[in-house]
Amino acid sequence: MKLLIIGSGGQLGHDFVNQAAAAGHSVIPVDYPQIDICNKLSVDTCIDNAKPDIIVNCAAFTAVDNCESEQEKAFELNAGACGILASAAKKISAMLIHFSTDYVFDGCGSAPYTEDSRTNPQSVYGKSKLSGEEAIVNTHNDAMIFRIAWLYGAHGNNFVKTIRRIAAANAQEGKPLKVVNDQFGTPTWTVDVCKQALAMLDRRERGIFHCTSEGFCSWFDFAKEIVVSAGINVDIQPCTTEEFPRPAPRPHYSVLENARLKSIGANIMPEWKDGFRGFLSTEEKG
């Protein structure tokens, strides 16, 4: 199939391009300024030229804290653009694949959130992403939305790169590394998300799916894995969210259950530690 992958320069988009090509699909990668997803004319022109079977939207405003101070931009990119893309996909009878987030929930629970759990976003980022979901669902019935969380990959900024950088600096200075130990979620490798989404192309199911690795941990637990695997000798210490106040509220419990994928026998997401080992192995191979 021919896939138009929007946001191809980003962390998820870059790997989606590679995985889709490896799976034998025809791939057209585009990013800003080739396409401005907030501009209907730009979107229509790009899609008319590409004539894709499937439109994959990996573009978003994901700087969670910046969303608090740039609300208009957040809703334009994460919500308004979704309506434009959904309308354009419907116009040419193309499937739309879109990625959402665990931030659509309030994070106050203690059991994994399923696709049927009540949404209650607490941040501008979460509210804008939920609005994007709704825009797609209300516009185009040939769409799949994958909610992802705690994403990391070889490209773009993410927790793995941040921890490696700070841990190395702190080790040199003899300072401890403090990481929050009261936020829980599931580290998920971009490549695993791409493989899961691509595996769904031949299925007839549509709608919202949770798509994270299995199991869960705290940011502190994940940081320990990262530091050990990198061979950095640093004193890593747990701390509370309150010790690191941020503009946007963070969900304390962000564990998603891939309930719909499992119900149709389609879940291929690995345990999070296995996913991380896969990521590290790929890094070693270069």
C-alpha cells in the first residue's frame, strides 16, 4: 500500500518511515514545511499529489509544558489539524492512522486504563489531544487512533537520552541523580508501536486502541535500567513529583491496557524491559 507519513522527521515518524518501507509498503515521507497540517489548502494539495491509500499522522505539539503557555498552538496542531486531516482522508477514501496519548486520562487511578475508561485530561496537552481524537472520530469512520505513552526511540528528545546525559554529567561532578518515583507508566519503544500499527493495516477494526508495552514501572525504575545499561557509575536516588514542579500536571498513574488489541488477538507489544533490550540491541548494531 502507499503510505503518506506526516511528521517523518520526528521521533515516531522517522521510525514509521523505516518500518513501513521494511514491510514492503510504498512510503511518501513529508514534514513541515512540505505540509502544514493546520492549513487545509496545504493538506489538500499534498494529499492530492500523493494519492495515498493510508495517511499516517505522526505530527503533534508534544512539548507538554509549553502547551500550558501556548494553548492556541496546542489546540491548532493537536486538535484542529486532526479535523483537517480526517476530512482530507475521507474525501479520497483513505485510511487515517493517528497517535494520541495517556494524557487524555487524569492519572488518578490505580488500575490500568482501557479504551473504555473515562477520559479526564488535566493538562492543555491532554485536552488538546482528546479534542483531536474527537475530531477524527466525528469526521472519518475509516480511522485508527493509537494511544501511546512514555515513548522513546533513536531520534528526537526523550527520557532515555535525557537520563544518559544528566547521569554522565552528574557522575563526573560526583552528584547524585534524582528521579521521580511516584509516577507510573510503561516505557514504550517507537519501533514496537510502528510494528503494531502496521500489523493492523489488513484488519477491519477501526477506532481507538491502546498501544504500549506490557507491564509498568516508575520513572525511577526506568532510569535505573537506563543508567546500568549505559555503564554510568552514578548515585541514583528516588524523589517525589513535588520536588520537581513543572508547569503542566503529570499523571501519577499512566498505565494503559491494550484491551482492544488483546480482544481481537492482535496485541504484539512486548514487555517493556524486552522492548528496551531490543532498542539497545539496535543501537549497538548502529
